[in-house]
Amino acid sequence: MSQKVGYNKNWYKEWFGEDYLIVYQHRDDSDARELIKLIVKNTTISQNSRLLDLACGNGRHAYLISEYTKNVVGLDLSSHLLHQAYKKKTTGQAPAFVRADMRHFPFNVKFDVIFSLFTSFGYFEDDEMHVHVAKEIYNSLNPNGLFILDYFNAAYVAERLIPQGKRTVGEIEVEEERWISDQRVQKKITIQRDGLTKTFHESVRMFELHELENLLSKAGLKIAKVFGEYDGSPYKKDSTRMIVFAEKCT
Ligand SMILES: C[S@@+](CC[C@H](N)C(=O)[O-])C[C@H]1O[C@@H](n2cnc3c(N)ncnc32)[C@H](O)[C@@H]1O
């Protein structure tokens, strides 16, 4: 029987490596390009704007947004994903990458736009820590700076949760079990590769829009716009995403 109760609180330190990139290989540059287009259309980013891709992973968004400004920094905790980011080839301006924990920003400069894309928030055990991250973001934004958060839409996920699924990705067999507990979407991922079995977890806080609004406001960030899809459709109850643009209140 599968073990669904509880989860490893440090799951995010273990999961975002080589296997993550294989399991989520459909989240590629073309997926990233659509979201970057939405961001560029709804901001006033220029060549001199300073941008931070918070939890940048392998840098897919950081590279694409570097077509619009020369000052892009990607921050992530995963050495493996950062290594992949460094290795990417570009004909244009390359972003800078830094390894750090989003709970402790290492910067002595401020940014015009900070973004956190593809559900890279809500990983910690309690909302106080999420507010703390939001305060780190606030403190690293210039006056009138913008925080953009691309998150899953909790209502959509709750209604369509597929409890179990198996698939083959390249050479690996992936089994995913999903459930909801403690206001979190929980996922157990079992990977079989070359006769070895590995297990990982994902556990992400489900936020309704009003909860996110409340959380961000505690850090001085005020939601100005919300989209429900990467194509710019407005947010609705059955949108797949919840993409918020929040302004720094001064
Ligand atoms: C779902 S992935 C998304 C990555 C990237 N934004 C993308 O769209 O490809 C979440 C990212 O958050 C990073 N991460 C997890 N916990 C972190 C932490 N405490 N501080 C900084 N980055 C973290 C992971 O290493 C991973 O790259």
C-alpha cells in the first residue's frame, strides 16, 4: 500500500535535480516563451531594467527575458539546475546566476521586476515563511517595483486531481500519486530507471486568490492584475493558472 500520510519537509531540496528535468521536460523553452511574452506585454521592461528570476531552475525564462534587458539575474537553490543554466548556449546577453535560498536574498542591489514562475512558491511548512519570502521580495524591489507570481489555480487542480498515473518518459518509468491534505497538493513521484527505484515528493500550498492577496499585502505588495492563462486570458474559477502582478506599495 502506498504511504500517503505526511511528507518530507525538505522535499524541495531533493527533487529539483536531474530526474525533475526529465519528468517535466514538456516545460521547455516554447512553454516559457508564452509566459515571457505575457510579462513583456504587461510591464515596461527596457534594456536598463534590472530583473530577478526567483527560483530560476535551468534558466529557461531568464535567458528569454535577456532578449529585452541586459540586467537579468537568476537565483536558485539547486546546484544541478544552475549548472544546466550555466551550460546553455546563447547568441545574446547571458543572465547572471546565483545559488541561494529564497528565504535569504543575497543582494545589495534592488530590482525593477522580480518574478517567480511555474509554481516556485508555497513550498514551506507555514505561511509565516511564505510572508517572509514576500518581504524579502519587497525589500529587494525598487520603489514602484513589480512582483510577478505564476502559480497554479487551486480550484482547477482540486476539481481535476488525477489520484494516480503511470507514464514512460524516455528511459524512465514514472508513477505519480496525488492527493490533497493540509491545504496542500501532495505528490509522490516514483521513478524506475536502470533497475533502480527512487521516490520523491512535492508538497505545495494551495492558495485561493484572496489568501494570496492577504499574504502579499502583509509584505507590502498589492495585486494590480491577475491572468488565468499564459495567453493573457483573465483569471476565472476554472483557469489553469493564477498569474498575479503585484506592485510594491510605498
Ligand atoms: C517548479 S521549479 C521551476 C523552475 C523554473 N522557474 C522554471 O519554470 O523552469 C521550482 C524551482 O524552485 C527552486 N527552489 C526550491 N526551493 C528553493 C529555495 N528555498 N530557494 C531557492 N530556490 C528554490 C528549485 O530548485 C526549482 O528550480
